[in-house]
Amino acid sequence: MDKSKLRQIANDEIYVSQRKYYQEIYNNETDTPWENAFDTEWLKKTLGTIGRRSGRWALEIGAGSGRGSMTLGKAGYHTVGIDYVFKPLVTATNRRGEKFRPLFVHADFFEYPFKSGVFDLALDWGVFHHIRRGDTDSYLETVKGTLKKEGRYLLGCFSEKFRHKGEKRRKRNWLIHHGHYDRFSTREELVKVLNPFFIIESITEDVGGFYLVHMTARRDQ
Ligand SMILES: C[S@@+](CC[C@H](N)C(=O)[O-])C[C@H]1O[C@@H](n2cnc3c(N)ncnc32)[C@H](O)[C@@H]1O
């Protein structure tokens, strides 16, 4: 990972504005718009196909209020959630159970604060699709860098069919609104972009316009 390049990305105008957008949403809304966006049943089912989970380590990138982290914790993973907005992490911490207690870290993923290669699995529900195409390889390299050899990457992201509430546009593959960037992918593009870093185990598109992708990190040559 090129730390100076990642820092440059983190400080880019669009991502600074994006972080403000999240801060405002978490400060002002009672329900965040993505609260029901990603399919927990898909996550549970996919985790069930992975094999041993107990004692393994999982990272939730952009943990928010910890929905994904709770599912990972329940499935047996030692779970760490990272988010650069503090407020939802308080909610996430308060909803931890007695049996599984995910750890939440307040930091920018692009300032990657962990050792490389320590996680067995990374979950990304809603970060990838806010990364500009030009920064995608750096992002995916960082995600892969978090993982042990052949670690899993579970991704939920916008398909080109996703529409925001009231949105009338017919076709677009990106959008900036409310100061943040959205990327909409076709299956073909997604496969092309992910393939150099990960082997795609499965890819499904749900009715809400989200792709749910299960991947294994490619071994380095
Ligand atoms: C669309 S929300 C999804 C939240 C959560 N995964 C869920 O499904 O409920 C994206 C989350 O990622 C966080 N986020 C976005 N970019 C990030 C970054 N570079 N580093 C850390 N957190 C980030 C935001 O603050 C926000 O909580």
C-alpha cells in the first residue's frame, strides 16, 4: 500500500465533502437512508458457506451503526468495524451483545490503521460505490491488503438499476449529489474491475438495485 497516495485520496475535495455528508446525516437523521439497503440474509447465508468462522477475524469497512458487524459477530468472527464518523460507532458500541463484542475504530479507511494481512474477511456494505473510478484500484488494493492469503471480501454496491428516491434519470454510471459521489456498475464492469484482485465466487443482483458479491483474494504471483 502506498500510504502517501492513500492519504492524498483521503484529502481529495470530493472525499472531504463526502465525509461531511455522512457527519450531517448521522447528526440530523433518525434513520439513515441505507438502514435497510443491504441484505442481512444474504450475508448470513454467505457466511454459512465459508467454513470455519470461530476465532477468525473480520473487518467491516464503513461500519456505521454496526449492522454488518453484529451479523459477523453472531456468526463467530472476532470483528473490528472501522468508520470515520464517530457518532454511529457509539450506537454500534451500545448495541453489542454479551456473547460477541465487536471492536469499533474511529478512522479513515484510506489512512489504514491496522497491520496488513490480518483479517480473514472484509465486509463492505456501501463504501466501494462511493469511490471514484480513478481511485478504485487503490481502494481494492487496500481492501486486499487487509486480508490474509485467500481471505474473503463481501461487497454490497449499487448496480446501474439503482435509483435514489424520486430520481428520474434514465441512464448514468455516476452522480454527485448532496456533496458525495455515487458509482453505478454493470455486472460486466464490476467483474472487470474486481477480477485483478479477487476471484469472484458469486455475484447476485437484488431487486433494490444492489450487487452482492462474494470474493476470495487472489494469491500474489
Ligand atoms: C452507506 S453507509 C453504510 C453503513 C453500514 N455499512 C450499513 O450498511 O449500515 C457508508 C458508511 O461508510 C463510512 N465511510 C465511508 N467512507 C469511509 C472511509 N474512507 N473510512 C471510514 N469510513 C467510511 C460512512 O461514514 C458510513 O458510515
